Amino acid sequence: MLFPGGFSYLVVRPRLQLLLGLGEWLAAMAGEVRRDGWPALFSLVARTLKFQSSHWYTGEEFIDLAANNVSC
């Protein structure tokens, strides 16, 4: 049980969290562009850091997840 549980927690779970959260982020940013128009893209970084996903708690956790997945 240790190998499949540890493998899923350390390898599968972060990637799944990132993919599901990115899907939510893309939908939210598309909604913001629809609502505010194309100038909303200029404040994308600020909007990303304020974005609350159900798969991560803060913008910093998103950056950590992304960096972790890119480096592995």
C-alpha cells in the first residue's frame, strides 16, 4: 500500500491538481475577457494571483505547483 499510495500522492496528485486548476483558471480568465474585453489581458498576472481555485488555495501555491511540475 505504501508504494501505490506514496506514488499517487507525490507524482499523480500534483499533476492532477495543476491540470484541474488550470481548467478552472482558463474558464475564469475567458469569462473576465468576455466581461471586461481584451484590456483584461494586460492585468493577467494580477488577476491570476487573486484567482481562487478549488484545487489550490493561493496564487503562490499555484506558482509552487507549476514550478514543481516543470522541474520534475
